[in-house]
Amino acid sequence: MIRLEEVTKVFPDGTEAIREATFEVEQGEVCVLLGPSGCGKTTTMRVINRLIPITSGKIYIDGVDNSSIDEDELRRNIGYAIQDIGLFPHMTVRQNIETVPVLKGWPKAEREKRVEELLELMRMDPGEFMNRYPSELSGGQRQRVGVARSLGADPQILLMDEPFGAIDPITRIELQDEFLKIQRKIKKTIIFVTHDIYEAIKMGDRIALMNEGRLVQYDTPANLLYRPKNEFVEKFVGTDRALKGLQLIRVKELMCGSPPTVKTDEPAEAARECMEREGINQMVVICKAGKFLGWVEWTDLEKGEMVGEIMKPSSDFATIDAVLNEALSIMLSTRRNSLAIVNEDNGLAGVLSFDAIQEALGEMAQRGEIE
Amino acid sequence: MIEAWQFLMRNPEVVAGWTLEHLWIVLVACGFAVILGVPLGIYISGRGREHIADPVLYLAEIMMTVPSLALFGLVMAILASLGLRAIGFTPAIIALIIYAQLPILRNTYTAIRQVDPAMIEAGKGMGMNERQLLFKVKLPLSVPVIMAGVRNAVVMTIAIAAIAAIIGAGGLGKAIWWGLRGARMDLILVGGIGVSILGLLADAFMSRVERWVTPKGLRM
């Protein structure tokens, strides 16, 4: 648990970076610090591990005043991830990840085990990547290593400064999904800095919206969107908050978890019977192992004997952790009113239909969450 | 030219002796210059030491602008006034160390000051103290630039050491000096060409060393 009490930071040149900020981050929660550039969000993150000393106020970490802990000791117990440039170019992936364990004096065997563990957690093959240098990695891989490094000594608290900042949008969404999955397993207390409201809504359990050094609203993403405290919040959230609200809903909440499916080696006739029974004009095709392969359509049923001959292979799908507007944009690009949803190992997890999305939006409108 | 070749053919062991002597002078001078310059450069690059860094670098620059002949004379004069031997190897080495200071000192200082602030923040944020930050982050990242300074110093010292023969330090400069006094063209050429070849070889060698000591991840 992290608690800030009336924290104020005035820089020597007179700028007030933080003005009397008071808020609390619960154990295991992700708190996103959000706001326009220069609002003090990064400074707020850095005062927690004392990279920046505060002018007045108190910061408690698990009830202990952070100014009473030795600086270096404090930082070794708080994970720290910055944009990918933060990796040391002269160190291998392994050496980067074991930075804090080395500082803490862990024995070699334990460090090696930890590095392997973390690379596996990040879905990177330790044998392949351990001895590479950052310059031999892709942008997304570097970000992964950066996150792995911040988890090096298994800290209970993580500070992340736009950790998915400098990468392309697709890899970014992938990393966000992966990170949420990991967070469900590791349950760290996380302070996450971003200027991207979409990212904030997706990643945060709570969002601290800041402006000119002041904490304007500290709330759940839904409340920030639908119960803005004042004009600034309203403006920052924007008029398209209905669209942003899609960010609050995860695909798995809306998808149909047991859709009718056919396998490639079944006759087309079986598909026709099933479509007639269900009143649908397309069906998901899977392989024997349950992996998603494509679709078979009503109009194609005459064209062959077996499903395998008439199916339309497809690689457009969303993962179960995707949020609704990501799924929607994939769906729109496929020009199909259903989207296959897959789990971690590409097995079919369900189907999301456009009707289900509309229905959910209708309910939200009734509850007054969107206008 | 032909006379120079003939001289070399007739007295190979004499020329080899001068060359080795020359190399020895350069090695000793540069060795001391590195031992002195790198730590000093690191020291003045520290936080809150800007007020020391400026005058130190300025002084090194001034030393560079003193003509080498005058510097040798100056070192002789100072040693003599202290009652020490003012001729030969030692005064030559002292003058050369002073000369080699600037490239080493300046490159060390700039290299460390120019380490990406994000690297320093990452190190600090993970709990490195000042010493760990220096040895684990700043120095390894500075190696290429520091080595470029050392390479510079070595090549320069080879050239200036030729002048050191005037105060009796020996080396290939001796051939040039004798040649000039006795109007012996062959000697002048042997010394002059020898120093040039030595400089080129040293430059090539140092660039290999530079690559070799650069951390692997930085070599791309």
C-alpha cells in the first residue's frame, strides 16, 4: 500500500510540480497517473522512490514513512521501469534483468533461476534471448525485458513511467494485454504513468487525473468517464466518452463462450444442419485441437463436400483480454458481423457478435452511463 | 632515399634500437598519462565539481598550446632548479605526460558527462549508489570515447617524442637530431620515416585495442 499525504514539491526555480497531493493506492491495485504533459504525474511517481525529494508532506509505503528508509535500499525494493531506452546497452538481457538481484547480493544460482522465470513470464525463450544485447532485440522485446527487469527482485511495488511508450500501436495493445494477464498472477501494487487516456482506462483500477500539479480527480475509470468532477475532467475525457467507455468492457464479458463450431473434416451437410438449427448464416471452423481456422458461410455450402474445402481461412481474431474497442476495430476491418475470440494458445474461446455489442451499449445507455 | 635505405641495411640493429627506445618512451609516458588522466577526468566529472573541472581542463588546454620545444626547456629548467637531473629520460617523460593529458582528460570528462541521463536514472531508480553507478553504468558506456582519447594521445606522443631527443631522451628523434647537425640526409630520413611509420602502425593497433575493450553490446 502506498499513501501520499499532502505532498508538495516545489523545484528550486519556483515551479510547483505537485501541490498538496493526497491519495492512497491499495495493495495489488494499478493506479494510473494521468494528465497533460507538465501536470506533475512523472514527478509524483518519482517522489515515491525518492528520485526527487519532496518539499513537504509524507509518503508512506506499507505504513512506513519512506524518508526513514535508506535511499538505495528503498529503491531496490521498488521495481522501476522506464521507456525502452532505460535498458543498459552494454549488458546482456540476463545482466539487465539481474541488476537489482546483484545489488541485493543474491547468489548466482538463484539469480539465474529468477532470470529464466521472468523471461518465461514475458513469453520469451530464455535460451534464445538471455545472452542477447538490447540492440539485438525488437522494440516490443525491449519493453518486455524492461518490465522483466523491474520485476527482478520480486518487489511488491512497481513504478512504471510510460513503459509501453515508444512502440507501434499493435505491439502496444499486445503488451498491455499481456501485462494485465501477468498482473492478475503477480498482484503487485503499481503506479503507472501515461498521457494516453485509452491506456489509462484499460490499465487502471483507479486513475489519478492531474493538472498543474493538482490532483483533480482520483477515481475508477468508469466514474472518471461518467461522473467527471469538473469541467477540466470533462474536457480531458472528451466528448467521445461513449467510445472510450468501450475501453472499460472486456471481450470475454460479452462473447458467447460456446458457439456452434464445425471441424474441417466434417461434411458440409453437418454445417448446413447446424446453421438451420441455430438460425445463423456462418459458423466458426476449428481444427481437431480446437484452434481457430476460419469461417464457413451459408452461401458457400453448395461449393464442396467437406467443410475443409469450402471454408474461408482467417487470421483475424481478438484475444479474450482485449477491450471492446480493440475488438470492434478488428471486426470492422473484417467486414464480418462476428469475431472469433481466442485464448492464450490460440484455442477458440468464443465468438463476439455485433448484436451482443449493441445490446451491451443499449444497457449502458439505460443505466445512464452514456448519453 | 637510397642513402637512407643503405644506412638501414648496413645498421639494422642500430635503427631497431632507436625504434625500441622510442616505443619505450611512448609506452611509459602514455601509461602514466592514462593512470593520471583517467581518474582525474572521472573525478572532475563528478556532480558539484564543475568549478574544478573548468580550470583543470583550461590548464590542460594551455599546456597543449605551449610549443613542445619550449615545454621541454621548461621542464628542464624546473627540474634543474629543484636540483634534479635535467637531461635524459625523466624530463622527457614528464613533458610527454603533460602533453598527453589533454586528450585523455578531456575525453574522459566529456564521455562521462555525456552518458544518457536515462541510463543514470535507470541505475539510480534501481538502487545503485554513486560508486556502482560509476563502475556499472557510466564507465562501461564511456569506454569508446575514453579510448579514442588514449589513441589520440599515443599517436601524438610518438610524434612529439621525436623532439625529446634534443634533451637526450633517445629514440628515433636521435637520428633526426644527429642528421640535422651533421647535414646527414640519410639519418634525417631514417628518423623521419621511422617516426611516421610508427605513428601509422600505432594508430591501426590502437583502433584494434579500442574495439577490443569496447563492451560487446556497444559495438553494433
